Amino acid sequence: MFEQKLSFLKVSAVSIVVAMAALLTQGFLSPSQVQADTTQPVVTLAFETSSTAVVEGHSITIDAKLSKIYDKQVVVNLSFSGTAIMDTDYTVNKTQLVLNAGTRTSSTVISTIDDTLVEGQESILVAISSATNATLGTPRSLSIRVVEDDNPPTSIKLSVSKTSLSESGDTTTITATLSQAMSDPVVLNLVFYGQAEMDSDYTVSNEKLTIAAGATSGSVTLSTIDNEHRESLETIVVGVARYSGVLRRLFPVVILKIIDDDPDGERC
């Protein structure tokens, strides 16, 4: 019984070879079709859907695709760059994609982080940095647009720790407060006018008030200068000349008073 089966297998194998030879002879098959396909597949990147943008707080899926089914495992390593920062603006569930033999697609999910910062439009660039058992094709990189879902600050407020100052080296803190934090620093160029004169009646630690990225307020210090002259009540008006950053309304003003502490006999 065993010999009969072995004989049948031999006859079948011979029949297959004869049939293949006949097809080659008659031109139905080329030698390259008869030989095993050992060329590596081409790997490319693609968006899982037609969208190339993601709203802050949502996710988007990127696929690595092979040009054909392959009998070896393919490993694809991804790199991430752009204006958006990984682990600050977004997270990635896979930075390495493994396509087992017989698999043509593997995916990674990029999840953007929703925050309260006004950041403007940001981008994420996903690229294939290397691949094992595959040739890099085109496209090998994709650009994702991250759409901001926070509104820019609509107002800014100036305030002071105290409005009435004595002439004898008194100080007050001038604070600017945004209605909402921004991802970039906001620089306010302050202006000072009124009856009191800068460098004669008072000094300021900095005429540029900076609100740091991610913060909602910043401050500078104004200090009065003591002199021996009798002066009437003087005022200082503090305003904003210009600013950097996205703001819809501005130009807040605060008014300070300097109270003279010299005797009447020393009036100028």
C-alpha cells in the first residue's frame, strides 16, 4: 500500500513538471513566473481615512502598507517631528510596526492632547526611519495638521498692588493678566506718562512686561525716588504701546499717585 502511494506521488510530481514544461514551451508562462518571487515588498505610509488633519483632543491613524504579501516578517521604524511635541502635544501608541509574514498592513494611532493653551496651528511629521525586509517607497512620510480648539485671549487687564505711593522709595507691582494662557510668550511694551517723570520721580524694573508661555500673568516693579523738593501731588499713567501675541482687545490703563513727603518750606 505504501509503495502504491509513493509511486502515485512520483507520477504526480512528474506530471506537474511535464505540464510546466509544456506551458513554458508554448509561451503561456515565462521563466520569471516559474521561479519563486524573492524580491522584497515596498513599504509606504498612508492615512487610514481621507483626513490629513486632527482636531486637538482627537486621534488619527497612520498605516504602513506593503506592496505585496511577503513570506518574511517586516519591521518598520517610525520617526516623529514637526512643531507639535511628542508627549506634550500628542502621544503615539506604536513607534515600531511589525508586519508578520502574510500581513500587508499595520497601524499606529496618534492621539493629540487637549489643553487650555492657545498654540495656533501645529504639525506632526511622521516618517519611516528604517525598515527590515522591505524597500522604502513613496510616500514614506506624512504631515498631519493639528487644529487648535482653544480661542485666543479676548482681553488683558492691568492692575497694581497699590495706587498711592509715598515719595520716599515706595514700590508697587504692575501686573498684566490675560484672559487665557498662550503657548508663546506675550510681550507688552509699557508706556509711562503723566506729571511724574521717569528717572527723576520713579524708576521701572523693565519697560517690557513679559507673560511667559503657559502663564496668564506677568509683572514689573515701579519704585519712587526720594528727593528734597516739595512737589504737589503727581500722577503716573501706565498703558500699553504695543504687544506681541494674539489679542483682540488691548490698551488697558492704570493711574498711580505719588504723595510728596517733603516739608512745605522745601517746595520747588
